[in-house]
Amino acid sequence: MEVRSTTGLSITHLKDPRIIQKVKQEGESVANSLAILVTKPNDFQIIRYAVIASRSVGGAVQRNRCRRRLRPRAIENLKRLEVGMDCVLIARKKLLYAEPREVDTAVQDLFNRMSNRTSKNG
């Protein structure tokens, strides 16, 4: 799925497990109690993202619920990152029991911290 903002920014879903694993291993991360955000520069003029939940979160129903709660919030906040980034948002178990407002705040916090970090390095 590709999302284009009004500014022409292209955001696509990152599907290749090898690339996701590479981002997790080599990328820069920020975390809070509900999720972890890992980013790594790519060689393209697009932002690629993945939302994942490991088996430690729970069974398939719980993992899917976590992904469904994070995905729209991630797409909304991806515009804060620089173009040419791979982004992996990893759910934590506590996300299952969080209120929607808490999830919004947590995801915004992660993206704010990451965008501040990347703008200082650039």
C-alpha cells in the first residue's frame, strides 16, 4: 500500500523480512512502555515502514490487535521523518491494555524523539 501526502511524500509498506531484520539490527531506536521505533536510512526517496508484533505480545489475535492499533498512528506520524528512511514500529505487550489516548501519545512521543534525533545528526 502506498500513501501519498499533499506534499508528494511517498510512504510504502516494508514487507521483506530480511530488510525488516536489518533495520532492527542496524537501525537507531527509541522506546517507551508501549512500543519501540527503529529507523535506518535507505537509498530511496521514499519512507518505508513496517508495524510488527512478536509472539511475546501474545497469540495471533493479540498480535493483530496491536498492529491494527499502531498502523494508522504510524502512517499519520511518518511525515515527521526525513525522506529516505526505513521505519519499523514494534509493539510491546502493554499496548494491548492501553487506552487509545495513551497509544496516540506514545506513538507521537516516539516519532518526536526520533525526528529530533535525526535532525540533530543531519
